[in-house]
Amino acid sequence: MNVKMWAKALQVIPRLTKEEWEKLDVVSRWLVSTRAAVLIMTFISAAIAGLFALQTGGTLNVGRWLLLAFGLIFAHAANNLLNDFTDFNRGVDRDNYFRTQYGPQPLEQGLMTRAELLTYAGFTGALALIPGLYLVLTSGPWAWLLLALGVIFVLFYTYPLKYIGMGEIAVILVWGPLMIGGGYYVLTGAWNWNVVLGSLPYALGTTMVIFGKHIDKIRADQAKGIHTLPVLMGEKAARITTLVMMALQYVFVIALVIRGFFSPVMLVVLLALTAVPQVWKIYSAPKPEQEPAGYPPETWPLYFVAAAFVHNKRFGLWFLAGLLVQTLLHVFGVL
């Protein structure tokens, strides 16, 4: 066991040599290969779904919520593994492509064989599917559609969706209406369009992250024939679109407070505005050709995505904190 590596892999994507990889235990290898540091975005979506369920119903089946969170997190992890497998097989991650510059690509760097990576992906996918099937079998009929959509996005996000400008659209649908709206449905047995609307501020944040990543590698994607939305839009338009999405996160929250679905407590998300100046500065100009002086170690060539991730994490945690307080006020009859 290497608890220190577990903790590191949950915070950043470690850069490892083959020799260092060989010394890792199986849990560390799984955490590194699934890029576990980004799985917090899925946990937050699951937590938001649970809080919405508690807010409207007054109670929450903790067991069902744990199954939901577990299934969603492992589905995301399986997708990350399949992403690497697909891109490697299509020749995308070869020749020091962007993916191999910010963290281990198990196949490209010879850390795993195809069979080993598929074993990891199959095991991870099964761990996601088991709780998913239980929740579907004990929920309403629409749960089958939600499960089917989840499977489609896990299997086909990398190809063809990412290649035809649909990857970013998939992200906003998955981390908002599907994870939060669908999660609410399997927890309560009811579909709620207010919950879907309430999911959008956070879903926009996760979409910001993927936009930032695709802007970072826009030249490499162009060369490989991968037509992400930033490739189709051009870098400048993509940078502006990302800033618009960030602004809309706050606009949606304020609008939902005015509408009455959110209480004024949710305005606590405005504290995340402290991250906006740095994000705005970074997105207001093209990416530097070289790593800026004083840039955080082991971060470059991640640039736009790193800024988006910092903002999303801060916004998401304040959003979650506000929703928790709002939910408790509902449960105790204050609201």
C-alpha cells in the first residue's frame, strides 16, 4: 500500500517514469490511470443530486445515494480508461501528443498492455454497472433510458462524439441533466425540471474544464483531425465562449434565486468570484508558447484547463455548501 501516492493521485495527475510505475500497488495504478484527481467533479454532481432530493422530500435514502455516487464515479473512471485506449488505437496519443505531456498515458508509455488496460476498464465499468442496474430495477421506467444514455456516453464520448464537435455538448448534458437530474430521479422516483435547471450552473463549470482542455490542445487536435468545438470555432472564439459560460454560472444562480427555486443562501457562490480575475486574465490572451515564469510545477502544458479547473472546483464547493445550508433550512422548516 502506498497511501501517500493515493492521496497525491486524488489531488493531481502524477507524472511517473516506467520504473516508478512498476513500484506502485494496484490501487495507485488504478488512481493514476483513471486520472482520479478529476473524479471530484462527478462526486460533486452526485452530492448535488442528493441534496436536491433531501431538500424536496425532507429525507434521503443514504444507501441509494451511496450507490449512485459510487456508480457515477466509476463510470467516469471507466470512460477515462476507454478514452486513452481509443485515442491510442487511433494513433492520437502517439509521438508525444498533448495527452502524454501532462500525465501518464499507460499504453503510449508502455506502462500497460492493451489487455491490461481493457481489464482495468472492464472491471471499473462492471463496478459502475452493478449499482446502476440495482438503481434502475428499483426505480421508475425512465431509469432505463437514463442508464442507456449513460452507457452511450461512456462508450462513445471519445469516438465519435469528441471528433465531431459533440464532446462538449455531451459533457454539459452528462454532468447536469443526466447526473444531477437523473440522479434525483432514481433517488426520489420523480423527474423535476427545476432540478434540471438547478444543475446547469455546475454543469457549465465542468464544460468550462473540457473547453479549456480542448483549447490547450487545439493545434494538436487540428493536426490529428479531431474536430472539437474549439477547433471548429477557433481559439479566440472558444476562449470568449468559456468566459461566457463562467459568467452564466453566476447568472443562472441569481436567476434561480429570483425565481424562488434557490433561496438567497445560494448567493454564497459569489465568493467564488475571487477566482474570476485570474481566469479572465488567462483567457483574455492566446496561450504562451513557453511555460510562464513562476508557473505551478508539474502543471504545464495545462494552461486554460488548469485555470478552468481551479474556478470550477471553487465554484462547485461553494455551490455545494450553499445547497447544503439551503437544504438544512428546508428540512428544519426555516424555508
